[in-house]
Amino acid sequence: MYPGWRCEGVFNVTGGWYDAGDYGKYVTSGAIAAWQLLSTQYLLHKAESARISELAPTIEDECRWQLDWLLRMRVPDGNPLAGMAFHRVHGTQWSPIPGWAHEDATERVLHRPSTGATLQVAAVTAQGARQFRSADPAYAATLLNAARTAYEAAQRHPLLIAPDDHAQFGGGPYADDRLEDDWYWAAAELWLATGDHHYGQRLLSSPERSRDVFELTGFDFDSVSSPARLDLALLDRDLDDHEQVINSVRLAADRLVELQGQQPWGQPYAPSDGWGWGSNGRILNNLVVIAVAHLVSGLPRYAAAVAEGMDYLLGRNALGQSYITGYGTDYTRHQRTRQFGHDIDPAFPAAPPGALAGGANSRPSPDFPYDSRLRGLPPQCCYLDEPTSEVTNDICIRWNAPLVWITMYLSAMSSSDVTT
């Protein structure tokens, strides 16, 4: 699978968040989830309510847990590709469902480092350095050193692409062969963390600088110029193109609000070629774009659009289904997970309140089973609240993380706690 690469030994990659309904841990999925949760600190610092601000220590601890794991995923000195980040770690075959992680006897292996994973480690550790600078300067320095080192390692190995193995070896591939966005995100976060001219120049010379980085279908682990642009809009004041950055966010939000107004259920997501896996996560990420437009402009119509979009997730949709366990009248109860496998084995717990289902998916994936009952249905109806529906009822950290961001934002807005 990886010709010419072999890395012998045993590595400590404990900690971090399991990605989804399986027990794999993936750097590119985990990095964007960590970015999203770290980004809630912006709302916490802007909030004036003690009710909201008291969440800060809990969120910081959770972010540190994931950041520490990302630090461990770097290849140690003295090994091939030292300084790069292993792309993923999981079993050599899919573990049984349901089942506990600590009881899984499947051999776990690390997959070859990738340039994309390494740059995303650089991005999120730089962001973490900025966020922890006041609360824990020593930890912030560790994170910043890791960010710089990862960026330099990626420069030494700029074309290590994560291959698509079609999920044949016990985990998802998280393949991505386009890296311009990863370079842009890493440079953006390092610029915001350091103000170093070198990173500023990389930003200004990036082809992503002049590109419309916000797709109507939402951003994800393989389209990370959007996180870069959002952070630059909120936090950067020094580069010459800051007004251009802000305008790009507002224009994207305007397009999403226009799309939202065309939908009977008010969601800012309606791809013409069908709804994809994890559509709820993409809807939430589009809501984040709209919310940032509100934060940089102060225009209340953006805040209203975010609230309307959240209504879709809470049950104002074609199925009358709330996709968030424990919230709404008829909410998702039977997610497909190994740890919350109560439907399959009553000895396991059910999914806790706040677990977000992936949502409607009308595009079958060739590598994962697709229920024949969904074929031919309208896209928004392609959902099953059943523990066997991996492609509609899975959970994932990079879907729940933007849910935290949006609920934090709406909580602050409802109390008029955030100043723009």
C-alpha cells in the first residue's frame, strides 16, 4: 500500500477523539474538529454572560486532550519522515459492533504520514498556541514549536498524498490529493499566531488567496481554505487584503442566505447532484460561515439566518426529524456506533443527549453499504434512524464540533451576549 515506506517500532498515540462510530483516529478529521472547538473560544471571550463564559475551562480541557494526541501523531526524530504526521491510526480490520475500545483485540497500525495531515497539524497547533498563550504559556510554546516543525517537515516532503484504499483495511482512508488549501490554512494560522513575515508572504502568494473558497455544499476536512479565511476575517488586521477577506466571507454568506430562502425548510444546503454523507455537518459549517459574517458585520439578518438553519436540524425538515439526540419532539435515538450500541446489545448504553446524526444522504458510496429503501427517494428523505445505517445515522467528531460552535453562538445571541 505504501511502496518504499516502512516505520518499525511501537509508538504512543494514546488520547484524542475516536472519529465516528468506529475506533479509528484520523488526523485530518480530528484537526478540523479541534479547530472548530478551539474556535468557540472566540465566542467565549466575546461573551459577557458568566453562564456562557464558565464553559471555557471545560472546552479548553477537551481541546488539550485532542491537541496532545495530535502532538503524539508526529513521527519522532530518527525515523523515516521525521517531523511529519502519521495520517491515521486504527485496526487492521473493522472492529466488531457494538464493542468497547479497550476490549478490541484488533491490531492497531499507523499509516504512512501525509503532507496534508502534517499541514493540518501545523494549522491547529498554531491555533492552539494562540488560544493557550495567556492561560498556559509553556504549553502554548510547545504547540507553536510543533506547528513550525510540522510546517518545515511538510516543506521537505510536499507531495506525500494519502491514498484512497476504499476502506479495505479497517478504517476510512480520508484521501485528499489537493493540498493548496492545506498550505493556505497552515500559513494562515502560523501568521495569526506569530505575525512572522514569512507566513504572511506565503498567504499573499497562495493561489487560494484570490479563489472563492466557500462552496455552497459546505467545507470539510478536504477543503480547509474556508477555516483559514474565517479566522483571517475574525482575527487578522495587519495584512493588506483584510477587507477583501471580510468581503469574501460576506459574499459567501449572502449566497448561502439566498439559497436558504429558496428552500421550503430553510436549510442553507441543497446540492443539485444529491445530498452527501454527513450533510448535517456541512449544513452546520455553512451556518458557521453565515455566523462569522454576522460577527464581522453586525448585520442582524445573518444571525436570523443561522437560527433558521438550526431549526432544520431540530426537526423543521421533510421528515419532521430532530437529528440531535435528546432535543426536539421526535429525535434520533438509534445512531450507528460501537460504543453506544444499546439497540444491538442492551448491555451497552444508548447515545447520550447532544449526539448528532450524519443526516440525509442520497448519494450511495461504493465502499459502504447503502440501504435499498432509500433509493429513489427525495434527497431530504434519505435517512434512517436505525443502528445499521452507517451512511445516514453515523456520528462523527467533525459534525458534532460545529454543532457546539453554532449552539454556543446562538446561546450568546439569545442573551445579546456577543458584541460584534
